[in-house]
Amino acid sequence: MDYKHPHPINIIENTSKYFLLLLLPALRGLLFSKAGFYAWLQGAWFDILILFGILGMGFVSWFFYLYKADNQGIHFKKGILFKKTRFIPYERLSTVTFEYPYYLMPFRAVRFKSDTDAGNSKTPDFSITMRKKDALRLIEKSQIPFRNNDNLKRVYQPKSLYVAILSLITSNTLTGVLFFSALVSQSGNLLGQEFEDKLVDSLTNIAKLLAFGVPTFAAILAYIFLGGWAIAFILNIIRHKGFTVSRKGNVLDIKTGILITRRYSISTKRVNLIEARQSLLTKLFGFFSVFIHSSGYGKQKNELSVLIPAANKYETKRNLHILLPEIPLGTRQIRPKIKTLSRFLVPPISIILGLVGLSIVSYWLFPAFSKVILFLGIMAELPAFWFLFVKIVSYFHTGIGKHNDVYTFSYTYAYSIVTSAIPAKKISTIVLRQSLFQKFSNCCDVVVFSYSEGTKRQVVPNINLDEANQILGVKVKK
């Protein structure tokens, strides 16, 4: 197979960061100019010249980027003065990503990315925009080394409710706030600063109107967080709508998304661990969301490495047995002793009492801001008490088990309740960490490191030292 160029749309992609910054103001000047086309051209000729220069640089970059896919792997080369040539064997691939955004659909162009365990943790080993038919052919070739004589195809497609539950527990308020602020900012760039100012003023007035007796700044802050979470929730629904997982041989094929369709081809041999997560609410209702750790999957911004969006305990075990029977989620064989209960409760109780003390002192020092201080104190205590409930659950959840050379680690991280299964061969380091106070109760923290593109660290707290040594066979780090 001969070397090919990327899709021509790659010329625009290579220059879009700078091209649009000049193109949008120039077009806005043309649309709203009353002096006519030639008058606009006389004033904008230098900007137009720069635009053509940027496009020329994009064309050169596209022309000197070549790739080909043979039966062994992917070859690509790029560069003008200093040429760079690389080869990635199919058998070394962990994840192949096929991304088909709605704005590339008219051009029948897709973004194709591939990752290995030896690659960069933030960028793919190979990334290119190519024709859809070429990308589909390349995915089929990349799966050949991982297929076996098993022709059975196993498919899992969750209910829409389960996708909504995943979006509910993974939606990040900050993500929504940043997305909305970027939207407002870009509208200002496109339609002018006056439009942006009017939009911000209108939203502020709406927040004031709906304050319902709450201090205005507090209402604005509350609606910012609530609106940010709602936007993030909708984005997550769009990102995971149509989620489907299938397995054939040693390949997991994951499809997800509606506006931006994504397809992931993952080698099961490269999956480092399975992680079942719960929030306090989903634990009460018996739902799990399951994620996997494999190089290249879930590394992009706001992307989740989902295997099962949500399921009850029975469905989780059944679907894991269908999709990844090599890494079973086992039961706990050791767990914290009752004398270590205080070590789970002291941190959240200390936070609660500290916030009460800070609120009382602030109330006494600044009586003019008493309503604001009272509101902020109550709002700060809500997550603190929620954290206390999580730590109570953590005591009954924490533990370690081992089944057929696969370790199961159960612990909590912040507000998440986690159960993780890791094959022994995927663990790079285990450390038993013991503080001065833990020596009195003969317990320790078990710190587990697994490694692929980056280090994955997990901490199981307050496990009996002797039991940890027995099941793990490691010594205390002094």
C-alpha cells in the first residue's frame, strides 16, 4: 500500500486556531459594513493576505504528512527539513479511536487515533484526519492480531435510564461553567462586545429576579453552579447516547455519542484494571458504573473510560462476565477492624466542627455581613456532612480480596465509593504505608500502583498490617 495524505480538511484543522481569529472579525466587518465591498477590501486587505499565508502554512504541513497501513502496522512520516518516520505494530496497540464529529460528516472525514502502553499520557501516539472508508479499513486491520477462532460476538447495550444515571453522577459543574463562559465569549467575538454585555446583563437580572429573599450574590452563585451542572449533564447525555459495547475474540468495540460519534477498538490484553464506582445515592439504590483503564481510552478532555454506564449488582456481574471475564470483581477477604473506625470519622467531623467555629468567629467579627456568613456557613456544611456519611459507608465498604491472581481493592476517594479489580501482573508496586498513629492500632494504608501510559494510584486505608502482609506479601515502607 502506498503512502497517503490526510483528508484535505486537515489543512483547515492545522490552521483553525489562528485562521478563525482573523476570519470572524473580517466577515463581521463585511456583513455590517455600509461602505460597500471595495471599501471593506481596502481596509481588510492585509488581514486577507495573512489569512492566505496561514492557509499556505497549513497546506505545507498537510502535504508533508504521509501515512500508510500494511498488514503489520501503521507507518507515518512528517516534516520538511527534519523528517520523522515512525512505525506502530498492530499487536502493540492498546486502543484505536474513530471520532466522527457532525461538522466533519459532510466531508466524510474522521479523526483516527491510536495509542500504545509506551505512549504519551496526554497525546495519542498517532493522530490523523482521514477519509471515513480508509479509517474503517484501518480499524479492521488493527483488530486482526487480537482475533482468535471465537466467532461469537457478545453485545451489551444499556437502557437509556442507565446512561442518564451515569450522566447524573459524573457531571462536573466546572465543566458546564467553562463551556457556558466559552460560549458567551465566542458570541462576543462573533456578534460584538455589545451583544456579549447585553447577554450577561440579562442573565444577571434573571438571577436577581429569582433570588427569593436570598442575597443577590448568593443567588447568582447558586444559579451559576446549578446551570453549570445542568449544562454538563446535557453534554454527558449527548456524549454517551447510543452507548454500545461488543466483544469478539480479544477486542472490545465501544460505540457512543450522537453529535460526535466515537468508536473505540480496545485490546482486552491491554486492559489494566476494572473500576466500579458509586456515589452515596447510587449505592443506596444499588447501582454501579464500571470503567476500565487502558492506554488511549478516556484520555481526552471530558472523556470517560466507560464500560458499563450503570447497572444493578446482578447486571454488573453478568455483563462483566460477558465482556471481561478475565478480570472478575471479587469479594473482600480482609477489612478494617472496629478499633480503626475513628480513623474514618475524625477527618469529616473535624471539618464540620472547623466550619462551625469559623462561621461563629466570622459572625462575631463582621456582624454587618451576618446573613451572608450564615448562608455561606450552611452551604459549606452540606458537603461536609455528606462527606461524613461517605466515610461511614467507607468503613463498611473498605477491604481487599484476591481471586485467581486478580486483586480486588475497595475504598473511597473523595465522594466516590470505588471497587477496583487488578490482575497481579498489571500491578507495578504495592506499598504498605504506616503513620505513627496507625502503629498504635497495628493498621496501615495499602498504596497500589499500576502503570501503562501513566501511573494509576489507589489507596486502601486502615487495613490490619498482619492481614495485609499475608494477602499481599509485602513489607512496611519505613
